[in-house]
Amino acid sequence: MFRLVLDAMGGDYAPLQIVRGGILALKEFPEIFLYFVGDEEKIKPILDREASSLKGRYEIVHAPEEVAMNESPSRVLKKRNSSLYVGAKLVREGKADALVSAGNTGAVLAVGKFIIGAIEELERPSIGVAFPNPKGKTVLLDVGANVDVKPRHLVQFAVIGHTYAEEILGIKNPRVGILSIGEEEGKGNELVKETYPLLKETKLNFVGNAEGRDIFNGNFDVIVCDGFVGNVVLKASESLGFAILRMIKEEVSRSFWAKLGALLMKPALMALKRKADFAEYGGIPLLGAKAPVMITHGRANAKAIRNAIKAAMDFYDHHFNDVLRENLKNLAGEVLNKTKNGNSNNS
Amino acid sequence: MFRLVLDAMGGDYAPLQIVRGGILALKEFPEIFLYFVGDEEKIKPILDREASSLKGRYEIVHAPEEVAMNESPSRVLKKRNSSLYVGAKLVREGKADALVSAGNTGAVLAVGKFIIGAIEELERPSIGVAFPNPKGKTVLLDVGANVDVKPRHLVQFAVIGHTYAEEILGIKNPRVGILSIGEEEGKGNELVKETYPLLKETKLNFVGNAEGRDIFNGNFDVIVCDGFVGNVVLKASESLGFAILRMIKEEVSRSFWAKLGALLMKPALMALKRKADFAEYGGIPLLGAKAPVMITHGRANAKAIRNAIKAAMDFYDHHFNDVLRENLKNLAGEVLNKTKNGNSNNS
């Protein structure tokens, strides 16, 4: 049985849409058990009303403290009766196998990093995003969990990304790159220049420097970067996508024929939107945590939550962490051993 | 008279489209004089054929050596008979007032930085891009001229961006931000944390941290970052735009009605493409160089070259560098003085 913690209080549409997402998942996947963590007074009526047939397959864990969407991660770690904290503790204590939350990303990250923690072979977990490209997907990581990183962390991210691409996305022998500002070895900032030779030494399918354009053109399957650059790119890309759609709408509204055209194109545009929509994928995984942690969009609805639960199941079913451990040893063990004692800066 | 060097050999469609762009500008703007720099054997026949009425308003300067699109900047600086090198020298010697090139960006940058050079008040020139947003434009800089920078350089970029926004884009009292990964002061990497208080001390309209999304949503007029992050964002954004268009095309091709819809929407989509197209703006300026340097896209056609020449004229007509000097003194003089002697890291 797969036991999952659902943070019932996180997200713009909590608790109703979150709880409904959990109910969807319970109905669809008979092998799961859910902990609905949050304010019992608010959660119980929904479950009593809409999930009477599912008794015994879930448990409500009361956690009354609230975490605001803009609360700082350090404050969140002190709110021991919040749904996020209580939920993460259930995972840490081995009572649950995964965590899904639509709460404040920084807060989910904080409990993922500091309460659940990374597997012992890693110093840090990492957030990876699978960007759509015309040929498939490209995983970019880290996109925000780790701001100031050392070369050895980027090597770990590369193995994490490789494992994600191969196990979850089904990309065999993924092409791995490091984000830089020119194709040739030697281009980039200090971090890139120091990491490049280390990646070359690993047994990964390391292709070399990737440029910004390579995130969306399908030339790489995995691209590593520090969490500062990755986060900026992630937010800029989401925002650019919205801006383009808004500008299309504006231009379209100026002409009757264009409006008619937009109407006819709607199914195609919706298909595209689905391709680009995080809700379809179930959010962003915190990779390398001791148990799967899925961070969904704050705007997540029931369907997005169902998808996030499904995504967490995928990680569990693929024994993601076992494979990751093997890969860390087999693909980059030597490099990681060599750089272990703070020597990561002088490779 | 405004005397401009046109690098006739740079770009995918050189020399024909480049020379034709120069001819367009000569016909439209009676106050300019052009140096067509490049292989005389190739340039002269075009001019003889298509610009016989313009004699006396241009000069061909022979520069036979070729610079390949992928040639390293350090090699370019040794090619003293290349059009780029010869052209930059004309500017340095005061014989010309500006330079336009569609050549290899790294090469144009190299001659801009090392042959033309920055005005004496600046350590480094910077490349700024004016991204379109639904409300207007947002200037992001640096996008590639400077990879590893210090806080004081970001302060200089902020003043450069302010001046560009106010003088060239006509945005009064532009809102200036620093690119980071969270809104609150204290969020970001070391560089951001050190630069934030310096920017607060200037007399710029400093609004605080900007996030990736703010590049495209119109909340900021100027956003500064190091050239590594900026270059990644620039290339990722261009590429994402292309990917979205490609995916729209693909989705559309699956249905007759969608195809018809796309046809009806075409004028609206073209208007949008124009909005986002560098060719319309005349390329990317190297800001803070002793004379205006415009770097146009490698795919620049005659119209793009004409626009780049017009853009260089704008800088010249607005006495951009004089205003920039004033602004550096009046808006950030104290901060820049204070951080002058290598103390830029301990603000």
C-alpha cells in the first residue's frame, strides 16, 4: 500500500479542491491510503459528504495552524502544528511514503529539505522542472532549492536529472548539459568552468555546455544550473508564456476575423496549453528527498491534485530513490568521492 | 553630420542585405554619412548598381579579412584587417560616430569593449535588451557582455538602464529592480544581497528585487543582473517564443478548422511577431561604449539594418553618453566613489 500525506490546507482553493483531488485519487487508485492533514473542522464535512464510500482508506490528521502564502520558510519551520509540518513529520517517521502540497513553495521546500531531508548520499535535494519542447521534454534543475552551489552539487543534480529523465520520463541515456552562455568548453562563469571537467569525468552522457535556447529546443534532455539561474528562468518562462497569450488575445480582439479565427483555433490552443500546463504533470518534484515530495501550483484544482498524487505514485513505483542511489555510485561515485572534503572548488 | 560605420561583411546575408540597408538609410536620412567597411570587390558593385545617386555620401573602406560567425573574440581582436576591427578603429579615431554590425555577437562585443571602449566613468559597457511587455517595455541588462560582476558594476548597469529607459524609450522616472528569486530584501545570491543596499543608497527609483516573472509583466522598467543570468534569460526567452509558435503550428496542422482559424488570425499573429521582433527595434545596443554600437541579429535583412542605423542615430541625437555621465554623477556618484578602490565587495 502506498500511503500519502495530502496537505489539505495549502493552495488558493484549499481545503475544498485539495480534498476533492484526494477523493478523485482514492476512487481511481485502489492501492493508496491518504492522510488528509489540516483543520479537521473544515476537512471532515467535505469527506463526510463526498467520500462516504471510502471510509477506512483515509485518515484525517488534525493540524490547525495556518501557513500564509507569503510566510518565510524559517517561520514555517517553527509552526509545529501546521498541516505542512505535521504532514512532513508523518513522512519522516515512516508513517507515510510521500507528500503532496499546493502550499507556498518556499514552505514546502523548507519542510522537504529540513524535516524530510535528502537521502544520505546527497547533500541537497533539488527541484527539477520538465519543460516541454517540440520533441519531448527537457529537465532543468535546480530551479530554486539551492541558490549558492558548488561544482559537486551540480554533479549530483546531473545524476538526479539523469535518473528523473530515465525513470520517470522514459528517456534512455539522456543527454546531459550544463547551462552556460556559449557552447564551447571554457565559456561561462567560474562555477560552470569548474564543474565542466567534473561532469566530463562522470559516466553520464555529458554533452557539454547548453545555452538558454537549449532549454526549449530539444537538444538536451537534462540541463543543470544553480538554483538562482534556474528559478529566474522558470519564472521568466511562465511569465513570458502568459504575456504571449495575453498579447495574442489583445491583437485578436482588434479584428472580427481574427476573433473568429481564434475561436476555430481554440481546441489547438487548448491542447498547447495543456502541454505547457503544470497541472497536467502534477507539479514540480523535490528530487532526492527521502520520500517523494510534489509541489503543485498554488492555483491547483482537484484534477491537479489528483495528478500530483499520481506523480508521487510514479516515483514510488519506480523505486526512484533506490535507482538514484545506484546511479550516484555507478555514474559519478569517483568524482563525488574525490570532491567530498570541501575540495569541490579545486577540482 | 552623423558619420556611421556599417560592417558590410557581418551577418548571414552580408554583404548584399547589409549594403542595401545602408542605402535605405542614406535615402531616408539626409544628415548621415556612411562608411561601408569590408571587401571592396564585393561591396562596390552593389553600390555602383543601386546607389549611383548617393555618391559623396558614403565611402568604401577596404577590409578584406573575414571573421567567421563562430570565431572566438580573442582571435577577432587579432584580425586587424577585418571589417569589424577596421570599423571599430574608425570610431576610436573619431572619424566615425557609431558602429552597426550584424556579425558574430561575441566579436562585436569584443571590439566594442576593447577597441572602442567604455566611457571613462564606467569600467564596462553593458548590453541591454528592451523586452516587450503588455504595458510597454522592460530593459534587462546585462545580457552577456559581463559574466562575473561586482556589486558596483550592477549599480553602473542600473544607471545605464535608467538612462536608456528615460532617453531612448521615453519612460519617465523608470522603476529599477535587481533580478532575484524572491521579492523581499535579503532574498537572492551573494551578489544580489551585496548590491541591494547600494542600489537603495542611489537616487535611482529603486523598487527592490524583481523576479523572473517581472521581466515580462510590466512591473519594472529596468532590471539589472549579471551577464550570465541575463544571457541565459535572453536566449531562453527567444527560444521559448519560437517553441510556442512551432507548437501552435503543429497543433493547428492537425485540424482543418484550426488551419482556417490560423489563417484568419494571421494578421494579429504577425502584429505580435513584429512586437517581439528585434529587427523592428534595430538590434541590441552596447550601452556605455564611447560611441553607439548596435549589434543586430545575424539574420538581419536590409530593413533591420536600416532600423539599427536609425537606433544608433537616436543615441547620438539624444547625446546619450553626456546624459549618462551626468546621471552616473548625480544619481550614483556617492555610491560609486565609495566602492571605487576594490571595496565593491564590502559595501
